[in-house]
Amino acid sequence: MSVFHFPRWSNIFRPILGITSIAAPVYLTGLFAFGASPENLNVGYKPVQPVPFSHALHAGELGMDCRYCHNTVQEANHAAIPPTATCMNCHTQLHKESDALALVRESAATGKPIQWVRVHDLPDYVRFDHSAHLHAGISCVSCHGRVDQMEVVEQVEPLSMGWCLDCHRNPEPNIRPKSEVFNLAWQADEAPHILGAKLRKEYGVNPQEDCSTCHR
Amino acid sequence: MAKAELTQLDVEAIYPANLIEGDPSFTQVTQEVAGITEWPKPPRAWYIAFAIALTLLGILGACLTYLVVTGVGVWGNNQPVAWGWPIVNFVFWVGIGHAGTLISAVLFLFRQDWRTSINRFAEAMTIFAVACAGLFPAVHVGRIWFAYWLFPIPNQMSMWPNFRSPLLWDVFAVSTYATVSLLFWYMGMIPDLATIRDRANTKIRRMAYGVFSLGWSGSNRHWHRYERAYLLLAALATPLVLSVHSVVSFDFAVAQTPGWHTTIFPPYFVAGAVFSGFAMVVTLMVPARQFFGLKHIVTMRHLENMNKVILTTGMIVGYAYMTEFFMAWYSGNQYEAFAFVNRAFGPYAWAYWTMVSCNVLFPQLFWFRKLRRNLWVMYPIVLLVNVGMWFERFVITVTSLSRDFVPSSWQYFKPTAIDMLTFLGSFGLFATLFLLFVRFLPMIAVAEVKTVLPTAHAHGHKKEEGE
Amino acid sequence: MSSLNRSENMQKHWRSLAELEATPEFLEKLGAEFEAGDEEAWTTSSRRRFLQLMGASVALAGATSCTWKKENIAPLADRPEGWVPGTSKTYASSFELGGYGQGLNITSYDGRPVKVEGNKLDPNSNGATSTWAQAAMLELYDPDRSRGVAQFENGNETESDWAAFDAWASANLKGAGAAILSEASASPSFMRMKAAWLAANPNAKWFTYEPVNRDNERMGCELAFKMPVRPDYNTGAAKVILALDDDLFHMHPAALRNARGFAKGRRPEDGHGMNRLWSVESTFSPTGGQADQRLPIRASQIGAFLAALEAEMGLSQVAAPKGGFLGEKKSQAFIKALAKDLLANKGAAMISVGPDQPAGVHARAQLLNVALGAVGHTVEYRPVELVYSGAGEIASLAKAVKSGAVKSLMILGGNPVYNAPADADFAGLLAELKGNTAHLSLYRDETSLSCGWHVPRAHFLEAWADTRGWDGSMTVAQPAIHPLWGGRSSIELLSSLIGEAKMAFTLVRETFSESVSRSDSAWRKAVHDGFVAPKAKGVPVTAVPLAAPQFDAATLQGEGLEIAFRADASVWDGRFANSGWLQELPDSMTKMTWDNALMLAPKTAEAEGVTTGSMVTITTAGKTLDAAVYVLPGHAQNAATLTLGYGRTAAGHVGGLLDADIRDLGFNASAIRSSKGMSWSSATILATGATYELAQTQEHHLIDQTGMQGREQRLPAIAREGSLTEFNDHPDFASHRVHHPANVSLFDKRLYDTGHKWGMTIDLATCNGCNGCTIACQSENNIPVVGKEQVIAGREMHWIRMDRYYSGDADDPQAITMPVSCTQCEMAPCEEVCPAGATTHSSEGLNDMAYNRCIGTRYCANNCPVKVRRFNFFDNTEALSKPGNETLHLMQNPEVTVRSRGVMEKCTYCVQRIHTGKHDARNEGRELRDGDIVPACAQVCPTDAIVFGDLNDPESEVNKMYSNPRNYELLSELNLQMRTHYLARIRNPHPDLAVAETADHNAHAATPEVHHG
């Protein structure tokens, strides 16, 4: 009976095996760490909303202030989604018959809420305070992107913990004059981080990295 | 070294003729060891044992499933005894997993030839024990599905594990130890696997053993590299023998719980681990040599040597017990003093005295040559040592936690049936792996045993074609 | 146990009798303890679930993906003015228990009330609340609450509706033959509606029954003053307080105010001297635990004691009763010293009497108050609006039913089938009315099942109401939520019975206009404040001399066994039986949860051959009850106490529900409480030989000799206390209780010298163990209930553990209570060992706990020296996801993560409140002020024993407490740098009775390197 030996051609597997045994764990770890990161999973999330509300039209073209609808953003954690009544302030006059607005009219008539789909969804164990960020001179655009140019709102930042920490550790590039917080198109005249450093001092911005800052 | 210069004792110690009885030839040794894997059927005892082992393994599976589905509360853990049996079992198994590497690596470096008959066996035991040990810390956490957070993997949270935590050191220590032990065991087995491959008479056997023997041809170059690699691995593994249980002891020593927070723990744990490891080797070896007809390869002298190690380490452990008490008193720390008085005279005194008698008192019988060479005496003793070493971990973990600083939180710990079944089940895992090992792999390091046969050292080169 | 009798300057503590006395039973049990536990042991009590409302309300859509579940946002179609989603609002409300109201503030998120607080403006509450008021939140959302009108026939239930009930009511509850049995209520609107109903039905009858009432007190005052008044104490002005069988700080309707006033005189460093509390009582109450001098005697002997005291004081011509317990040296010395103390403090002394004492004792005590010049200083008399509501009312009702004068009966609240006197056979009485009965109730309880109709009651948080406080103040209660199940409040029901069917708001508003003010602004102020002060301060009284009391030898000797019935500190008269929070709240003294038990003195138990956990058959007046024994140190000899409210068979899924096969909890005292012995009666007990497992949070296990000694050695350093003399000699004696070498750390000390540095102090001198903090914390932090089996297993979840230690003689020990929660160590041992980094230190010195990072290695809990970390051994939120339990979601505090299984949790000084406080200050553009942030425990504390604040603020209250001489740090030798410090307790024993104490603080002087902890 012939003894089993590896045939000569199988030597080619040696380096392959060697490399795989080292590379596979690295690759799998990498795949796991980065492939499943919110950066790849969440950015670009763009759900269809029940009412085709265009931020590009309202906030962009018509130039409505963010706070017209999201009116609690400066005082509360939540930048409240506006009640149907806010829509009806205008739409009792404008586009009264539009099919797109059928749901809005129905909601206003019945008092039943419109079921908007949440775009920027943080886990329930995370607490994010809109007002605190605005008071520190952080603009809407830092997290939400150019909503004023979006037909349909989509997520542009990963909203991951690492991403939050990046800014908490180095907030300067995102700090702007409080007057420009709602001006999504605003560009700094000087380098953002230099201006940011000045403003940080002025506003007393001291972002914390304690667990309890966001998790309670 | 000229023989004339040696005393009779030296000769007995180093002359290999006494290690293997009956002066078998190389062929005979090969036939006897490799042949076991070729038996058409293992002995009936193997089947019975395997059935029991599989049943226990099934129980383990059921318990763990229940645990994962329901929660850690299925065990008896509570406040303040947040660590109960799972951690006791973990330390117990890690301890057992010490003998293998000690025998393979340390005794190898010290040129203790008697190790050759038992090292394969002990190494296998080590690996299976470490597998059982690894199981417990993994499943004892509250959210098993997040246990991977213990590994320093880059992640979206920008968070590392806490490198100051001894539990994290454990992760590294135990996984390193498992890896090196496995490598060591496997590498040592390659020549023997090749032997079995070469003797194979079915295609499946040939292929299976062929793949795992990695093309071993027994050439001079192979042997040369093998010896070098073996020596290197032995050198690498030796510090691990000390490190792994030292690190495990840090789990306790670094915490400030009275009864845990002592500097004696690392050496004490290592000695205890060697102690329990050898006891387990003897526990397994005695029936194995009986059933597989290896009594002349694993001789009474081997058993006796192991019993001597057990006696020695048992006394080190006993010394550690005394030192703990002394330090508790000498430190003047009332909490520490209470912890030890409580161990010996508190509600867990029964566990403490079980531990002391099993670990310190009974092994004293090994002072007598007759007794340490008597299977009927040594077997109960090593079994008691196994029990005693489990209780040592129980005493350390549970008694210390059950009564620490603030008396209003004191509480007696009661295990649940699941605790007991899980522990029993871990023996199922261990035994299953072990039984498969003795059935399919060479349980004696054939190639190494041959080096200590008289034939290998006979005057001149009386070579036999063993292969 | 000779060591316990050693007289040392440090007191020796022990915790339970099992430790103190190595009885054969317990030694046997010790041997048999390594037995298998029950792995299936957890219950389905009330559970919590992850929920956080964002925006308005959130509907979780079923879609799953790699990321979070798709969520919908459903904003209100029309948001009310000023409504900010996700922020809390606070409304004034009030709570009535047994006929007495207490002001509350209700915190509400997005229209759902989530937390009860005290109303700072109401002096009866002063910002604090009782445990019962805290638990109202769970009651409101209890899934077991009745959800609609039902008809019952022979226990078979048919769903019905309000229209059908109204039709039945208008046909049957009218004119002669109609009757109403109501709970006691002093609510002005309720009184008005009662009058209106009686006016509409002049021949109808009205009865009032309250199983725990204060009729005796009122009768006593009527005897003494010939007018219906009640004593209102000003404990703050009292230098000497004598509490006769009275749990003045816990079970009194003005307990919070009483406790607060008392606490004023417990801080010796304040400089205005210490008061002294004398307690003479049968059971060991928490008030007794606060006492400086305490004498345990049987409840029936209190009268004789009072007579002996009166004679000793020489204020009246009463002949002193002699013999029996009064002949004992100890009582004689006690009475002598007490008389001296009272006389020395005329005008600043007061005597209070427990509601279970007969009218005669009340009368004599009040006359004594007058004689001591207490009136106008420490006692005022308030007019009583309440009607009598004792067992006599049930007897009158029975008579009326039997005579045919009552043909139909409406029961407003209460649960008489369960808690009417045993000899009344109330269920039989209802059966005689053949279904012409209706019950208004929150639950379909025992009474509902025996009635023809059940109608759901609106919870007090669901309807407008008003109540009257003990001091006669009126409170206006706003609803915080619409009725969840369409219930009606009692005034709404009465209104519908007289055919008006007005809403509660209208009724309350009308009452206000009629009785307080017609002005709209006054109304608005009342609604805002929730409180209208009483018009008069107190009514003048004239003493009427009484005949001298007579006492027979049997009373004085204390022959036979006497069993006293008391309201339960958890479930009161059984009405809170379905509250998991209250059931699991450890009793202040016994540390028992989920049960009541027959409490016996150690010697009595020994004589009867029973011990804690033994089952006995109690026989009183022909009725029997099997109950478990709890041996309570300090209980009067030959006496027993059994609390009411247990053994409910139709309470709900928590408190016992026979129909669903859920066992009742504890033992039903009503079964042996007869109309002649509502307070106490003679009884015999006989051990059955069976045992019963009681779930205690402190004496989980038996303690052996070794443990005893270890504890004895260290406890003086843990719960530190001293006498007033000791304090006067060495104000900082507490910090000298422990000496140790200087602490050296391998780590650099973090300074926390900028920003905030949070700290807390807990004053053991004023903490009376009322448990308010424990339950407020539970409510605030979404802490789950785990069930009796899990408590037995040692897995209770309370973040604040109320430790109770006894010291001294088992027959007459002293007790000290010590709330322990996470002390936020700066050098936190838990943080070092967590491999996941789930618990870390914040820049403000908090020991943060990131629940969602925790993987549950439990290493932190092992390494916590004060053992305050709590682990979710099971999914404690499981039951919440069960259909039908949806309301419980609404109860969750959205500011606090609800923890999943396998996660460690603990106190973080209410970090959510800290952040809210900082947030509010920042958004208002101002600096944070001391007192802006109050953790739930500090807020609820009636005596302000818990103080929280910024240690970096030199003016903060907590900083002052830190420099208080009584300040000490627990386990300071471990160099933990705890942020929570304790203030030592000071006792003020009467000099004539005080045990000679040897103050020795020089022992350490020889060693130069000692540090004080």
C-alpha cells in the first residue's frame, strides 16, 4: 500500500495556507469592525415618507427657517416634528386640492397623526440634546447635512458613537457663530477650526466624554 | 559521561532501561501504541464511558441553552456572591490544564526522560481541560452575545476594553496558553501521526492521518527541524505555565475583597494548578493503561514519580494555606482576619476542611513508597485531590464574597441544580474529547518513548526498522 | 452571647435574633444549608420594558434590518400651546389615605404621569411623600385595574357598560331601601355630594367603614373636651415627646410633618439643643427605633402606664395602679425619669397616642397635654369633619339589611368583604341583598365579586378631586391623565346617582366656590398651589375631668397572649396589595418583603416553642388563622402583632388572584379580627410544626458565632452613633471611631477642582428608616420588581438599601437605620475591574454606569465594598412585553434607560436630574444654583436627612454637611474617597436612665501616623 504523502504540486498551498491563517482573522475582524459600522449601514438611509414633503422646496427655495416647523429645537432635547396644524397654516390656502397633501388634510380633519418615518434614529439608550448643541454653536448641518437641498431627507452622517466622540474630542471645526447656526449654507471666512477655537472660548463650550453625558 | 562515575541512584534516575518494562523493541512499542487506534473495536469499557460522556455533554448543551435563553439567574449566584460555580469551575479546569504543559515543556527542558510516557496524554488532557475552562468565563457573563467586546477590535464606538481589568488579562493569558498548548501537542504528535498513516490499511485512514501528519517523512532534515521546533516551543511554553495561572489568580488578588486581596496568590495558584493537574493525569492514566494494555510503557515508576510531584505540590499548597492565615493575622487587617477565621469556622467550614483534608492530609500517605506505588491507595487519593482542589476554588471564591465588608449584605450561597448539572456537563465535554483522543490518536508519544528505550542507547547502533 | 452585655463605649450591633441566639433549630438549619436551590424560581411580578418616547408618541414598526428597527414618528395633529414634546411638566395634586389628604406634585412627560413628588407648599407634605403616594404611579398603570363595568352573578362575570349600570342605579339606588357604604373621606366635594345624595333620598341610609381609622382618637377628644376635635402636633416645638403605642413618624396622617419637626431637634450641632423621644409601645415601630428611651409593653397596658405616669407627675388625683409590669424596676425608673422630663419641659412637651388605643387613653393623654401646657405650643386641636367609620357602622348596616330597611347597596371604594370584621360575615350580608349591590373600585376585588355590579373607579390621578389634610387644609387635585379605563371618581358617581352626572371638575369647582372663594384667581391659585391653608389655627378646648381609670390585675400582669392588629407599612389595609413596589419594599424593622407575619418577642417565641418561619395556628374568639412567626426583638412580651392587608384572594396578579391560580401573600388578619377586638384581642397560638419561608432583604441567611463576632467588631465603625454627652465632649467623635495608617495610592489623585464635584451626605440622626428614598428611587429609575423567590435568592434590585442594625439586649434593643446606595467612590474599585469599561468615572466625580456597554461579568459587584450594585439575573422587563400590560410602558421614566437582562445597575445620584438641571440652567443662561438639582431620594426625604450638592460650591448645603463634626466616611481605610458621607447618629438618653459611658479617645494618641476615617 502506498503511503499518503502530499504530492509536490500541493506545495503551492503552503504559502496560501500560511497567508490565509494570518490574513483571515484580520480580514474577518476588519469586515466585522468596518463593514458593519453605521458609516456603511446608515449613511444614505432615505426612507420614503408618507407625505412627499420636500425640504429642498420649503427650507431651500422658500427659505423657511428650520425653527418654523422644528420649533422646540432651541429649548428642548427634541427638535419636534411639527404637528399637522403647522402644515395647515399655509396649506389651507395653498395647494388645497393637491393629491400629495391628501394625508395632511385627512390628519387635520380627523386629528389622527401622520406616521412619518424616522430618519435619524439613535438607540433608545442614547440621549441627544438638540438645544445644548445649538447653544454651543453647532449647526444643524453638522449632523443633518444640507437638508435644504434634499428632496427626500437622508442620513448623511453615521451617527455612531465614534462619530459623536470625534466631535466631542475636537469640536472646533464644527463651532460657528450662534447667529449662523440655522444658516445651512454658511461658510466661515477663516479656517473653521481657528474660528471655532475662538468661539469655543467665547461660548464656554466644553463637551464632555463621560458615559453619563449620553447614557443614563 | 563515564558510567563508572555514577552512583547506583544516578543510574536509576537516568538510565532509561527502568522506564519501560520488558525491554520492548521499537516495533513492539509502535505496534502497542499505534495499534490501539487500529483496533477494529475499542474495549467495551470505552463504549460505556463514551455513552456516559455523550450524555453528560448533552446535559451541558441543554444547561447552556437554558442559560442563554433565560439568564444568569438559573445559577445560584446572587448579591453578594456574584461569582459562583461558573468561576469556581473555570479556575478548577484551568488548574487541571497545567500538568500537560508542565510535563511537556518544563520536564523536557530539565531532561526528565520519564515524561515521555505520559506527556502526550497530559498534553491532551491540558487542551481538553482548557477547552472546558474557556467555556465558563464565556458563558458566565450576563450578555454572552456581547462577550466579543472583551477583544480589542476596532469598532464604531471608538472604545477599547479596559486594559486595567484582570478579566481582560485573563482573556489574553488563557487564549495564549490554549494556542501554545495546542500547537505543542499537535507538533509533538506529527511523527506519530505519520507512523499511523504509514500503517494505515484503509484509504480514509491514510488520507486523514496523512493530512494531519503534514507530509512527515522521517527524514533527517525533518527530525532536525522537529527537534529544534520542539525545543523552542518548550521554551516558549514554560513561562506560560507560570503566567496563566498567575494571571487567573490576579482575578482575585487584584480585587480588594478580603480573602482575595493577597500577594501570595500567583505562586499559590500555580502550585495548586500543578497539584491538581498531576492528580488528574493519574486519575486518567490509571484506567487508560489498564484498558489499553500499556502498563509496561506507563509503569509504576511513572505513577510514582507523579505521586511524588503531587506530594510536593500538595505540601506547597498546604504551606500557602498556613501563610494565608499567618498574613491575615499579621497584617492586623480586621476584614482580612475575619475572612480567614470565617473560612475555617464560619458557615463554609465544611468546605474549608474538605479542602484541607483532601489537599494536605491525604496526600501525606504518599510519603510511604508502598502506598504511592499501590493503585488502590493512589487512586482514591488523586480523586480526593481533584475534589479538594475544586473546593479550594469554591472556598476562595464563595466564602470571601459571601461575607465581605458590610454585614447587612452578607448572604449564604446556594447552588442550583443547573449549577451542578453544568459542572457535571463540563466533565462530559472533557471526557468526550478525551475518549475520542484515546480512540483515534496515539496516546503515548511513540517517537519519544523510543528515545528512552534501551535499544536506543544500546552499545553501538542496534537499529531496528520500526517504521 | 455574653459579649453583647459588655458595656463599652462603642455599641455592639447585631441584626437578627438568629444571630444572637444559637438555637438548635438554626444550628440544624446551618448544617443542612448546602442544598440545591430552585432554578426555576422567579415570578411574573410587574416588569418594565425598554421605552423612550421621542417627539410625541412612537409606534415601533415591525420591520427589521441590520440597523435599528424602522420607527415611525407620529406628531400630534394639533399640539397644544406651550407643549414641548419630551419635556416634563409638574402638576399639583393630592392623595387621600384613610380619609386624610396630602399634597403632591405629579411629574408628567408627554401627557403621561411618571413620578409622584411631595408638594412643597403643603406643610403636610413639605416636598416629601409617603411610600404609598410614591406607589400610586404603579397603581395608576396597574394592568390588573378594572377596565369596565361588569355584572356578577354567583361569581360569574358578564361585561356590561355604564349605561346599563346607570339604568340599574336609577331604578334601585333611590329612596327608602337604598344605602351607600363608603370609605372615609374628608374631601369637601365628597361631603357635599354625600349631603346632596342624602337630600335627594331622605329615607336612604349612609354608612362609612374604614378598617384602619382614628375613631378612638376622636372619641377620646370628645370625652376630654366634649367637642369633635383631633390633636395636631407640632413636633418641631417639642423638647420632650412621649409616643404611646404610636408610630408617629410613619403611620400617622401627618407623619411626614411630624417626622420633619422631630428631626429639627436631632441635630445637636445646630445649637438649639436636642429633643428627647420616649416611646412606649407593644411592637417595635420605626418611631420606637428613633426613640431615646423606649419601653416595650403590651398594647392593653398602655392605659395603666399612663395612669401610673399621671400619678407620678402628680398633676391629677389619680391613684397609681400597682403591681404587674408597673412593679418592675425598669418600668418604675422609666416612669420616674419620664415624669421628671415632662414636668421639666412644660409647654414644650407632648404626648401622642396611637389610634388603636381606646378612647379613654386618648382622653387622659389629651388632658395631660393640656396640663403640661402643650396646647398652642406643641398641640393644637382641629375640628373633625370625618364621621365615625369603625366596626359599629358595619354592624348598623347588617342590622338594617336584616330588618329589610336596606334593599340595595352601593359600596363606594373600600373592600369590606375582605376587611370587615370577621364576625360580620359581610359576604353573607351582600348575598342577602341578592345582587342589588354595586361596588365602585379600582380593582375587581373580593367585594366586587360578591356584588351584583362592579363599576370601575377613576384613579386619583385621573380625576379632579379635593381632600383635607390633617391640619384642616384643603388640597385641590388636578388629574394628570384621562381615565385610562373610563372610570368615575366617587363624586362623579354620586353626581350621577342624583341625576346630575356632572364632571368631577365641575363638582370640585362648585365646592370651591361654595366653601372657599368665588374668585377665579383664588381658584387658579389653589389649582396651581394644590393647597389652601386652613382658616383657623386651632380651636380652643376646655378640659372635662374624667373618672379615674381602673385596671384589673390581669391587664397589669399581662397574662395570656394578646394579639394586636395594625395597618401594614407596605399594603396599609390591603388596598395596596397589588403593588409590586410596596410588596417588595422591605419593612423598616423586619426587612420582610411580600408577606406579613405574626411578630413575637424573642422570649415569647421561645416560650411558645416557635421561631422565625414557624407556622402557628392563632385562635381568637373562635376564629382561627394559620400564620408564620417572625421573631421581632424589642416586641412586648406575651404579645403578638399581625399587620392587616395580606391574604388577598382577588387583589390581582401581584397580590394574589385565586381565579388565576396565583397564591395569596401572607396571612389575612381580618379572618381573626372581630368587631370587639379591632385593635387587639386575647389569643392563643399553637405551633403546627410546619415552616414557611419569609423573604427578607437583610437576614437572608442565618448567622453563626463567627459571623456574629466579625460583625460585632466592625459595626460600630459602619453605623456610627454616640450619646449627646459624648457629642458634647467630642463633637467629632464619629471620625475617631476608626483609626488607620495614612492611605497611599499607586494612582495619581484626580482633583476635580474645576466644574462640579457632586457629593451627598446622609444624616443617620434624622433618618428614621421610612423607606421613602428606596421607593422614590425605584419610581424614578425604572427599577424592576423581582418577586419573592428572587428576594429569597438575594437578588432584590433596590438601589437604596435600608440597612437596619440592632444593638443591645434582645428584649429591649436599640435600632439604627442606614440607607446605603452607591457612594460614588473617587477611587472606585468597580471601575478598575470592569473589562468592558462599562463603569467609568465622570469628570464631575460620578461613578457612571453605561448600561448598554455592560456585558455582565459582575466583577464590579464583587469588588464593591458596600455591595450596592444590582444585577439583572433575569429579564426583569419580560412581563411588560406581554399583551395586556401595555400601560406599564407609560410608567417608565423616559430619562432613564430601562435595563435588559444580564446588565449591572446602580445609583448614579440621579444623573438624569443632574443633566436636566444643568441643561435648564444653561438654556436659561445662568449658573447652576445649590438646590437646583435634587435626586429622587433627597427630594422624598421628610427629614432632609439626604443632602446633595456641589462640593466645589463653598456655600452649598452639602459642603456645610461635610464640615459637620459628625461627618464620617464609610470604610475610609480602603481609600475609596467616597462622595457619599454619613453623619453620625446622636442619641439623647435621659440622664437618669443612661448607661454610664466611658469616653476613651486617647488610645490612638500614642501613634502619630493615624488618620481618622
